[in-house]
Amino acid sequence: MKLIRRGRFILLFCAIAAGCSAEGWWMREPIRWVQTNLRETDAAMDTRRLVDQLAAMRANVVLMGMGGIAAYYPTRTEFHYPSPYLPAGRDMFGDVLKEAHARGIRVVGRYDLSKTPKAAYDAHPEWFFRKADGSPVVYNGLYSTCINGGYYRGQAMKILAEQEASSKAEALSLAQEKFSGLPFIATTISGLPRALACSSIRACSPPMSGVKYWN
């Protein structure tokens, strides 16, 4: 996987129906894009009401949570966990997709693969960032995954493949998938030194400028 050093997120435009030609809809009409940042509790939301609000704003694209830290559909991928507020058997993202497409609104599925619950760390500690003292990087109870480790190179691909095979979303957005986010984490989480002990990070070439590598 190519390391992404810049940008807040990547858009992987699949162009499922329209293809990648200059005749795509995005070349023919203005884009009115609404981006959400869902809470886990939003897994039980009234999706029809949400889409009614989007239509009232005359939005033609909505970016919303799909998976990663929490899945908004009944994921079957190991170490990928649905929101605890997702009703049993419900595909909330699929419901939004159906309602939105019926109103002519395109949908971009957002994944944040930067952190996971502790159960994934307990099973695969080698997937995660390490501080200089060897301890994991934990933020609000979530464990930070290493961009150059097995999570991104293997587990993330399984998560993305699960929905890519079944979803009719127009695109995927990958949030926080960038190497340059490490200094941001180091300077915004209290008590975290800017020194990395992950063996996968230390093996990177060339090393990150200004970041210490623990031996």
C-alpha cells in the first residue's frame, strides 16, 4: 500500500455505473456535498428523515460513516465491530443508500481505520502503534493502528472488500489514512512523546523527518 503523506482523506472514486470519462455527472452539474461525522448512537437513526433533510438542502452527494472504528452495517469481517447501537440485523448504511438513491442523491461511504476497540489489539498487538516505552497509543479507549503494519496491509483490505462487493455506494472515503498524521497525534494527545517503537514504522525508508525511532 502506498503511504499517503498529505490530505485529510482520500477519495477512491469507483465510478461504478458512469465510468471515469469526462462525461460523468460531476462534469455536468454542480456538486452540493454534505459530510457527516456519525456518532455510534446514530446507528439507530431514522434514515428517511435524514434523506428528507438532505433533499431539502438540495444536496446531491452525502458522505457518511460506513465502517472502520464502528460499522453501520452487519459486518461479518473478523475484528471489525458494528456500532453497539446498531439494531440486530439492520443495515443502516444500506437503508441510507436506498433512500438517497431514490431521491437522486449519491452516497460516499466513509471509513476510519485509524483505531479499533481493545479486542483487536489483544488478538493482534503487532497491528498497532507503540510508544517509546512499548505501550500502545490509546485515545478515548480506542487503540491506534499502525499505518505501515499488518492492519492496513491485510485487515483493512478485508474490511473494504466486504462492502465493495455488495454496496452500491458511488465512492469510498478513507479518513486519517496518512503517515503525516503521526506528529498530529503526538502533539495533541497529552503525554505521548514523539518517538515510535513499532518495528514496522522503524523499517520505513526513508525515515520520517523530525521523528525519533526507539531502539
